[in-house]
Amino acid sequence: SLIIICKGTNLRLHLVPSTQAEAMSAFQLLQGYAFPGRQGLEFLFTFEGKKTDQTPSLPPYSASVEFNRQKIFSVRKHACPVSGFKAVPSPYRISEVNKDYGVCGSYPREIVVPRNVSDEEIKQVANFRSEGRLPIMTWGNGTDSGSIWRCSQPKVGLQGNQNAYDEKLLKVIGDAVRHDTAGTIGAGGRIFPPDYLYGMSGDHNLKDIINHCPASVRIFDLRPKTSAVANRATGHGYELQASYPNTSLAFYSIQNIHAMRDSLNKLMTACLSPTINDMTFGKAVEDSHWLTHVKGVIAASWEVAFVVSHKKVPALVHCSHGWDRTSQVCALAQVFLDPFYRTFDGFKVLVEKDWLSFGHPFQLRCAHGEGKHERNDEQMSPIFLQFLDSVWQLVNLFPSTFEFNSRYLMLIAKHIYSCRFGTFLYNTDKERVGGDISDRTLSLWDFLAKNRLHLTNPFYKPKWLGLSFSSEDQLFLPPLPTILRRVSLWDFFLKDSPKESMGVLPEFLKNFKFVSSEIEQKLGGGRDSEESGLTSLGEEEEQDDEDDSLAGGGKNGGSVGPDRTDVDPEIFSLQRGADVMEAWMHASWSTIHEQEKALMKARLQKTLARELSVSQRKMKSAEAFVEDLKAGGEEEDEIQTLKKRVEELELQLVAATAKAKEDES
């Protein structure tokens, strides 16, 4: 007989073929399709699933569109001693030097580089960096030189090798700081009170890094210094100060892929153990050092965001190859810096850009389609999962800042390994283009978009509530101790625990109708509350065994509302703990929403009443003036002109009254 244990669930299938030969044949077929190997990924289910779902997929990410959104190519205002300011072109440009992946096979086709560095010089720089991963921009803005650049380690070696093109590139990146309008204050020279820096970072040493460092480029080497020094023996290493005088270098001691893999193994052993003592469970989690590693990623990302936003200077981030720790820190720093990446659609762009497009080796780290005997265990590591954990810490602590909820992150985490979608297959963009992934496989982002209503955070305040971001509000950078001191275990790791580990939903909340028709329409549901059959959490639990199809149909014609017939059951069976928290959030949200709506209505009525009063006074004054003119025997044409003015005021009064009634309704 065959016993099949399904991935990520407690479901087991027991098959009893009639003969031993049939059992062996079935086993070999299952083994072949489940683990086709690195060269046989086209046998995975996602390639078959796409054949039955011919829905066209939109490109999830465009480099030119995204960098234009960041406004890094906008015209700059530079200081001028004569006229004060002068308009100059952006110091950056998009280069297609890698359009055929000839310069770097793990980089995207389009890369952002300084305008004053030629494509030939770019090729020379690539020769001096590990894996050809030269310094290129991943985030910037249109007002100053605060930006994030990423690369791999230089090929310095024990001899202290130098490369004039690499040195020029870093100098040109730093030169942009001198000319910025904001650079006249910032430019690496802005001084902050030591008490402010300590309050923000909780570190007395930060004042030396921030205040007493004149460098125009800050290099963040995410490795322990001992590892960086040891790599010089292999012909690599780190930037030497003598060769890069306009830079400063700091090490951040984030451990390598092997430490992260061992840490997660220890954590999962504790979470999945049926016999572990619950009194010492917390100690077992702490001994795994997983949360310590998560804190290290958050701390380094926070400091990158602080330097870029407060000092307004470029940050160059790298580790060894520049595709593991570098991706973690660059992406999380952008979550702090840019509100777009804290939205439902923006987070997709962030993952596509800094993880998929910039070449994080998902195949190497996750061993998709590879069995125990063929995968390279030494290269497997939960790097992307650790990034999602870091983002979850922020969502958990500051829910009103993010448009998506914890279930959104849990679904992404689950499908890193599921192979249900082609999004995370292969190592590089070059391989995904060669495999025609976008057309031949299902997209995780399409799946999440179809279920958007249930993956949206009810505490996020969108613009339709009358709230908007100013340039100062875009930065999300709470004091670092408020994050690090409250880092906790993500319940994603407890979802398959044999012991009860999730919260229990209060009885009175099981029947709470928590999605109002107005919120549903704003989030894309588009049905009246009476027709929608709003689903309570208790009903959702009872319907977990319903159809798993995403093909549409259902009561609302394929649009995703709260109707469970349109929603994948895994969204609701994934995490009871999140359901408890979100039910409370929705219950609180309905009260807060009504209060804000009443307040806004009162303010609107007050404003309209004031406008009506002014219009009425003007009309009465004009009528009295006309009567005075008549009594004084003034010319008829002047009287007619004033009468027309009175009629205009009457029309304005009627329009204002109608608008008041419309807005009130």
C-alpha cells in the first residue's frame, strides 16, 4: 500500500492497489511527478494547472514604470551662486547593457546606473565584483541623493587588488550628494542631537556613525567582519578605505545561509514536537536564535533607512554574493522608506524587483522539485521566509501602516515551497524568461488579487477616508527599540503544531458580521450587504471543505466578495490565530468607521451651512441695492445688470443647496 502525506497539511491518503506491481508503479509515477529534479521542473503541477486556466496574466513588474514612479529621473534643482538654483538633468539613467544578460546573468535586463558612467565602464566594474553583480540602484527619489544601491563583494584578495572603474563608480554615486538642494543641509553633514539618535536607535554608538562621518557613500557590509576578512583568502573581500576615500564601511554581523538553516531547523523541531514541555517552549524558541536573526535583519534595514532618509546620502548594501542578506535588508529598508511598498500591490512590486528580478536563487535555496537524494542541502536556506517574518513583525506591531494583513504574508510564505504557482521557480530572471514562466504557469499574485478582500487589513486608512500622505508622512521609521523589544514568534510556524497553539475565537464574535457593505465596495466586493451573504468566521470554519476552485462563477459572477464559494479554503483554514485578531479588529473598525463618518458628516454640514449663509447674505444685499437704485431713478441698463447678478446668486444658492443634500445623503 501507499501512504501519501500532503505537504503543509495534516491530510494523509492511504492507497491500496490490487497488486505489488501496481503499488510500485504508482510510487514511481508519484515520485517522478512530485520530484522531477532540477532539469524536469516542467513536470510540476503549476505547468498543468495553467492549461485549464487561460486567464491572461498581467506583468507584475516593469523596471521602467517602477523607477519612474520613484521619480529618480526627474529634473533636479542644484545650488547656483548666481541665480540661486538651476535645473539640471537627473544624475541617473537606465542602461540596457545587460539586455541579453551578458554582463550579469543574475541581474535584470534594465539597470539604473549613474549618468556619467558609460556602458563600457559598467562592464569593467562587473569584472571586479563577485558574480558580476556590480553596484546598481534599487531605490531612490526625485528630491535628493538619498538612495539604496546593491551589489556583491569586490575581488580585492590578499594583494589588495584595485579597479579604477569600480572606484570611479562609487565616487560618481557620492558626487551627486554635493549638488543636491537638500544636500546643502544634508550631504552627509547634517548633525543630529545625541539624545535624539539614542532615542531613535537605542545605541550610543550611532552618533559616531551618523554625526561624525563625512563620507558621501555609506557601505553596509552585512557580514561579520571575520567572514569578510576570511573571504580575502578566496580572492574577494571588502572595500578598502584607501581605495574609496569618499566612503565609510560598517559590518552588521548577519549570519550566513548555513546558520539560518540550522536555526530554522531547531525552531521547527520545537514547534512541531508533540512532547516538548510547554513551560520550556519559550526557551527552546530562544535557543534556536531565529528571533535573534530576525532582529539583526530588522536593525540593519532600519539603519539603512535612517541614513538614506535623514542624512540623504546613498547607501551601498552588499554581503558576499549580494542575493541573500542583501535582498533582505534592501527590501525591508524600502518598506520603511516608501509607503507604496506597504500597500497590497506595492509589496508585490517589491518582491518582484528586489527578490526575483535581482536574482535571489529560489531554486537553490528551496530545492523546488528535488528529492532528498538529489537536492543540495548545504545550499538550502529560508532567506525569503525570514524576510517575510521580518515584515510580519512590523505588520503585527503597526497594523494601521499596512494595507495587507498577516494572512497575505502567510499565503506567500506557504507558496514559496508549494510549487502550485510558477512565481518562485528557477533562480534568475534569465531562467524564468527561458522557461516562459509568465505564460505557462499560474501566478501567485493573480491568486492573491482574486482574494484581495480577505487579505486586506481593516485598520489601514485609505485615502477615501479623507487622509493622505504628505512628503514627511511617507517615512515609516519608529524608534528601533520599540520594534526589537517586541519581536515575537510568527504563528506561521505553529500552524501545523500537534499541540493547540492558536487563539480561540470568542463565541460572541463567531456570528459577528464584520464586513460592512461600504467597506466591501471600497475594497472591491461590490455587493449590497443584504445580497452578499456576509460570512462570519464561525461559518467560514464550517465551510473549509468546500470547493478549492478559483475559476470564478459563484454568486457574484467571479468577483471576490465575502462569499466563500469564490474564495480558496486555504485562506481561512490557514490560521485561526489571525482570525481571532482580525475579528476583533473588524469589530473595533466598524465602531471607529462610524465615528469618523459621523464626524466628517458634521464638519461637512457645518461648512455647507456657512457657504449657504454667505450666499444668502450676498443675495439680500444685492436685492436691497437694486431697490435703492430704482428709487433713485438710475439708468435701466445698470439695474438690469444688477438683476442678472442677483439671478446668478440665486442659481448659486440653488446649486449649493442641492449639493448639500447630495453630500449629506
